[in-house]
Amino acid sequence: MIQDEIVVVGSSNMDLVINLPRIPRAGETILGGKSSMIFGGKGANQAVAAIRAGGHVAFISKLGNDIFGHKIQSHFIQEGLPEEFILMDKKEPTGIAQIFVGPQGQNCIAVAPGSNGKLSVKDLSTFETTIKNAAVILVQLEIPVSTVAYVVKLANKYKVKVILNPAPAQKLNPQVLKKLWLLTPNESEASLLSGVKVNNLKSAQKAGANLLAQGIEQVIITLGENGCLLCTNHGFSHFKTVPVKAIDTTAAGDVFNGALASAVARDLTLDKAIIFANAAAAISVTRHGAQTSIPYLEEIEQVIKKNKAS
């Protein structure tokens, strides 16, 4: 077991992407799109982001025993993710996401969870030693909430840092939130969890204060092109993003979280980890797709160096 290992527990999907002149309205058909099939799922995106950013990653996920599942499994092995953590469900199909992407990079996503919904507490109990020895655990909410709660409880038992990216947004048990080392919501997720509508830096601070009051150790609220806000009991720190021309924001949040976990596992300070994660996310929005947009360590380091010099 590698001491700085990151354990990502989460979803794997095949993303069926259509790039369009604009996002269709309800009942509307738009012609002229370009389609592609891309590896995705929030857990998989974050795991690949973490490993490409230099992390040692164990990705625990469940695929369907179908053509998509086998393609994804081969892809994970090629990326360097150990096969022993990739589970197969005999009944449920692999998760699928249908993504519409507009000309300015905005997107609209529908997900059929499939086998992701079958990643159970029983499955996770097999990997207790892996979780115990990890440097950091990264989880999201495209798998059953009961499984997420179990992972958080287990990590807390062994005093392992847990980063929860609460996406897609949903209410969570306060006892789960109190066991987190870090919560990383975006604006809409922070709004749901805090009860404060987040639409600018001031409201983000108010939402962050509310989340800290719920017993969460620290919070990073991601603000898209406006960077992110670190909220701790010592105060607030705003981190600007790297200025880029965005063409597709599909996996930007996942890239941020995966790169952040990689930096935390290497014992970078949280400030430096955020700068690293911001650079990774900025690169990703200049490229199309989910995992096709994820940068490698050398690219991230080059952007940070260039940004420092400018």
C-alpha cells in the first residue's frame, strides 16, 4: 500500500455527448449537432484527474457487464487504475449520461445511474484495509447515499481525511457532514446545503459560514469563472481562477476535485492545493468532453509557473 494513496469511491458512466448550436428547449429537436462517446461519471472523472495529476489512486466503482462496462474497464486499466477495485454487476447496465453542450461551453446533462446505484456497503466492506491506509478519500453523490455515509464513517474511524463533493446536489445527514475533512460544493450545491442563495462572493461567504456552523471542518465553494472560496473557522480566502477561453465546462468541477485530492495526498497546504486544482480545472474547460479534457501533471505545473510569471 502506497502511503500517499487516494481512494476515490464513486460512479462510472459512458457519456453520450452532442455538441449543438444551442441547448434545446422542452419538446424541441435541433439538427446540426456533432456526437461523441466519452468516458465519464463524476467518480471516474475525479479518479482519472487525480492519477493524471500525479496521484496514486485506487478507484472503487461498479460497472455493468455490457459493452460500455468492458470498454470503461479497459480504459481504467490503461490509465493505471488497479483492476481489483473495478466491480461488475451482473444485472444492471453501465451508467449512461446524455450531455448536450452549447457553443459557449454550457451544458445540460441527464443521467441513468444503472450499476452505480448498486455500489453497496457490502461491496465497500471488502476494501476496509485500503480505506484505512489511504491518505485521503474522495467521494461524490452519484452512488447510494448509504454507501457514501459508510465510507465517511469508516474513514473517520481510521482518521483518514475525507473530501466530499456533494454532487449532484441533495440534502445530507448532519452526522455525515460533521465527519468530513472538506466539503466542496459548487454554487447551487452550497445554496441547497446552506439555505443561502449563492450568486456572488458575499453570499458565498454567508453560505460558507452556515455550513461551518453545521460542524463541517472546512468548505471550498467553487464559483466557476470566479474561482473558489475557502471557508474555515479562521476566515475566508478567495482564489481567482486562471483566465482562459472556455469551450466546454462538462468536467471542470470533477477535475478540480481530483487534482485537489492529489495535491492534498502529497501534503501540500490547502492554499497550494487549491491553486493546483484551479489550474487543472482551467485547462479542462479549454477542451471538449469529460475525461478527454483532463490534464496531466506537467501541463498543470506549466500553467501555474506561467501564471506566477504573468
